[in-house]
Amino acid sequence: MIGTFPEQREAKRQALLDAVESLRGVFLAGADEGEAAGTLPQSTVDAIYDSGLFSFKTPQVLGGAEADAMIQMDVIEAASRIESAAGWCLMIGAGSLSGMAAFLPNEAIDEIFVGGVAPKAAGVAAPTGKATLVEGGYRVSGRWAFASGIRHSQWVGFGAMVADGNSTPQQIRMVVPTSQVQIHDNWNVLGLRGTGSCEFSLSDVFVPQRFTWGGAEAKPLRGGPNFLLGRPGMQTTGHCGFALGVGRRALDAVTELAKQKKRGYRGNEVLVADRGSFQRFLGESDLRLRAAKALCMETIEEAWESVCQGITPPPPLQIRLRASGTYSTTEASDVVSQAFRFGGGTAMYNSHILQKCLRDINAAAQHHMVSDRAYENHGQFILGFPGANPMG
């Protein structure tokens, strides 16, 4: 049974957050298994699916909650504050499904949403494949990295470049059943281990035209303002929410640890919580995370005002959306790193959440969407460079 959510905004927001909280026990129970297996446990995936949360961004016409951009950030923050791998996979799974739901033609929707029921989805934005136009569709080959949650998906979306040899290659989005791709078991990594972000490949596979849509300029066929946010706009909410959630998780953990842990040479031990340096760190870090969230929310709200008028945010706002994700990730990374230091030797053990937060936030910071390139691009827009590009 897939959960459903109210239409009224505040009721919907609270219901979605309640759904996340209801999964706390499942998330935590499966965390160690996910780390060991290199992918979310099936029990965690099934719980997210049954709650309806994988559809929290999907258009209402297809049974989704179609939460607005501000709620999206809150949901991913709440999930990531409980368990980072689950929060990340919720971000990717919900985003991948919502893109398919909004942009694919009706014929494909009928095949993907069998009986009106949403499937489990995964996806990769990077257009690292090559598509050749043939009768009725495309022949596609390529290899895609970082397909979070692919082992538990039924459909996978990805980008490819269409080249005919006579014009500039054009980006296109495609969707295939996961059963058609070869999954490469290479997710042997430092952080975000439980996300199962393996590579996958296709070799000369036929993809019907109905399972494709245009690139960044494509117009949604269903759904409301969310699907006018563009890229990076549609991904900002998740990256902001993830970073803020992991930052808060680390701050929660070190706060509790500081009340119990003593440090110092024998005979001079004091509680970490009694140290002025920790008190300053805690107060400052709380404000840094609040400030980062305020920036993200302010920028997202500005973009939301635009899309509610039917206008995709212009490039200067798009890059501020992306840069706000970079900023929140940078701030969270620093807060987590300092929290780990205050945790002392206790934080080093694999059994302690602080080392996992440290690994996972730094793994998330490697994502291109939140790289420091976003700051460079933002600076180019401020300088008025004619070639400035939000996704440069």
C-alpha cells in the first residue's frame, strides 16, 4: 500500500515530515547493513516506497504529493538527519521518478505507472552516453557513474548526447527498464556506502522515442510549478537538505557526547561540555547551519515565486540556487569536521555516528552540483561575463 498525502500545503508538509519520522526505526535498523552491503537494505527501500515518500515530488495527477520546493528541502533534511544514506537515496529516487512522471509522453507513462502505481526509479543526470537516431527511437551505448539506488529500481533514467555528424550534439533524457542495463559492482568507497551508487552501462540498446524527452529546454507535460525550476533548480532542494540534515545529525551527536565525555590528562579531566572552546563551537555551528538554511530557503522561495508565474528562473538565479547548495554543503562539512575533532578517540570507531557523518558529508561534497565551480560561475554572473553558465 502506497501512502497518500493531503492537498493543503501545511497539512501536506506535516504529513510528509511525519512519514519520515515514522521510518526512523527502519532507517537506523538498516544503517549498518547498508554500510556492509554497499546498498540500502530491501527493508528500508520497501518502507520508503510503502510510505509514499518516493512519490513526494511526483505530480499529483499520477498519485504523487507534488510537494513544493521549500517542503522538498525540509523532507530531505529530516530524512538525512536520521540516516544519511536513506536521505540521499530518497533524494535521488524521488527526483528520478518525478522527472519521468512530468516529462515522458502518455504512452510511456502507461507502461511505467502500471495500473496507476508508481514504480521505484533511479537516475543519473550526466549525459555520458551516445545516442544514434534510428527509426522509432535511438540506439544507445555508454557508461554512467553514481546511479544511487539502482539495485532496487525498476526503471532508470539517464542523459545521452545525440550526434548525427552534421550538427552540434544535443542532450536528451532517456528511460529504460533497469533489467536492460548492466550494473557494475564497483561501489567500494569511503562515504555514502549505503547508497549503492554503482555504475551501469548499455551497449547498442534500442530506446523507443516515447521513452525520451528533450534536454534542459524540455517542457513538462504534467505537474505544476516544480517542473519549471530547471536545472540546477530542481536539484538544489535535495543537496541543500541533505547537507543541512547531516550537519545537524553530527551536531546532535557531539552535543550528547560532550555531556558525558571527559578529556584531559589524568587528574585534570573535564567534561567536553564544560570547555569554553566547545561551547563556542556549538553556538557558532548552530548559527552557521541556521544561516545556511536561511540562504537556501530565501533563494528557493525566490525561484518559487518565479515558477508560480510560469517563468523558469533566469540563469543568474539558477546559479544562486546551485551556489546555495555548495554553500550549505561547505558549511555542513566544516561543522561536521569540527564535531568529529571534539569527539576525540570515541568518534574514530566505526560504531560511532560522527565518523559516518564525516565520511558521508565529504562524499556528498564531491558531487559536481555542489562543487566550488558554482562559486566561480556565480562570480562570472556578477562580473557580467557573457558566457556565464549555471552548469558550467
